[in-house]
Amino acid sequence: MIFEHFTTGGCQSYLVGCEQSCAAALIDPEAGQVDRYLAAAARDGLRIHYLIDTHTHADHFSASRVLAQRLGVPVVMHRESPARKVDLRVDDGEMVVVGNLRLQCLYTPGHTRDSMCLVADDRVFTGDTLLIGATGRTDLPTGDPEALYESLFGRVTKLDPALLVYPAHEYKGRSHTTIGRELAENPRLQQRDKAAFVAMMNNLNLTMPVHITEALRTNVSGGRTVSQLLAEAAASVPFMSLVQLNARVAEGLGDLVLLDVRERDAYEAGHVPGARLLPRGQLELRVDQELPDPTQRILTCCDFGRISTLAAATLRDLGYTRAVALDGGMKAWREAGYPLRTGPSP
């Protein structure tokens, strides 16, 4: 088996490949590591055939759909998954064949209704069902502490104690554990009474994941994250530096239209001299009136450089092919000590 382990913060993902056929599967890929996964597969001479999510993630963004579109391969999840864009739904005991490797689905609901583990040769990928020294939480949507108890004590802990355990999350820098070690040392697995285990899980009082709403929305619907929208916009527009803009301001903007896309109160509190106000929310509705010449060079700016990047990308989509965005935004402009004007738009 060709095996590579990727860590993104606390998120863990895995590339497993067959040496003989060069076929591979990617397990629990994270959206920020797409290029890293592809580079690793290319380096190892592997072709990714399957993208597998062990469950619907609520605390980070899955890369499965993006990679599926890029590679033309199926997304695999348990049949209980609420995700709309799943190409291959598997059931308990079924296998995903990756060359000479066999990834066997072990249905383990509890953390979520669609949670599963994947058993492969000498290891098991446990998703968020069993973690190192802990278990998945059960207070997120479709979580069920009673189901988790049955999954852990009726299924996972009955596997070979020597099996290596690779979870989908680990926050203390550990790479793996074993079934036997978790049985002996995991505090949550010492609570063998079902009622006591359920009570323990119901009283963990954990904080909610920061991006839970966005993560569930995108992972279930297959839609894009805000970060993806920003990355796509940034890839489609060039940028102007603060230094260059400051030089243009000193010389006079000339034929450069500087468009401040913030709201009026932010603009009037302080803007680049010569900037015109056109809030991002009104851009499409007012663009023809405010910018009648699509051949003009237009520079967009906002507080942090994000909204202005989206605005410049929109302008380019509308035919303003010389639209660019300010790199850094007004926050960086102020911190650099560059000139500001206050008051209404000229």
C-alpha cells in the first residue's frame, strides 16, 4: 500500500494507493489542500479513482466535489448521507475496490447519521467515530449518543486490536493509534455502561465549530464556500499595489477610475483622494450609469481587499476588461500613512 497522511490544522486526510495498479483513493479531503493532494498523487505515480468522505463534515469544508469535477471521478459516501452530489453511495459491509486494495465500509452512526469507518488491510480510517483518546461529538446535526455507543462497543472495538487507527481529526500532533490502545487508554471507552456513556456525551458542553453553518451548507448542497468565491475572483483579476496607487494619487489619477465599493458611512469616514463611491451591493444596478465606458481602467477598493476583489471580478464579467483590485485595502492604506479624504463623494 502507498500511504500518505495530510494534516490541516486538526483535520486529517489520507491518500491510499495500490502499488501494482497505481490506483488510489483520497479519504476526507479538505478544501484548502487540493493542490497538495494532486501534487502528492503525481509524485507517487498515482491516479485518484475515488474521493471518500467518512461523514458529512460540520467543522471544515470537504474538497471532494471540487476534486471530483477536476478529475472526473466519483464522490463516495454512505447511503445515509444528506449530501446531494454523491456519485456512489455505499452500505454496510460493501467495499470500494482500489486496484488490489479493498476499503470495506463499516457503518458507524452516532457522530452523524451517515458516519462510516473504512477498514483496509492493517488499518481503519475511523472518521469522527473514534478519535485518539476521544470520540466524535454527538451534539451536531444528526448526532446520536446512543447510536455512537452501539457503533463503538458493538462494532469498532470488536475489530482486531492490532489495527492501526487513523481518525479524521487529531489536535495534539499524534499520527495514529490502535484499537487495542484505545480500548485500554481512551477515557470515553472506559465508560462501558450505556446510560452512563450517553449521559457523558450529553454533558460535554463543547463549543460549536466556527464555520458550522457554512460547512454544512456547502458540504450538503455542493455549493461554494466564501473562500472559494474569493479564490476564484482573485484568480481572474490583476491587482495594484498600495505604493503604485499612492504614486498615482500624488500625480493625479488621470484616466484611472478609483471606485470605493464600501458603504457610504465607511467611505465618508475616510477614503483615498479622488475615489468615487459605488457600494458593492449597488454595482450591477448602477454600473452602466456610473461607468459608461467599458474600456476605462478601473481600480476597486474596500476595507480589507476582499469585497473589492469580488467587485473587480464582477466588472470583468460585465465587460470592463481593465478592472483591477487594490492589494491590501483601506486598512493597509491607513496603516501605511497614505493620504485620506473625508466627506461625501465628489
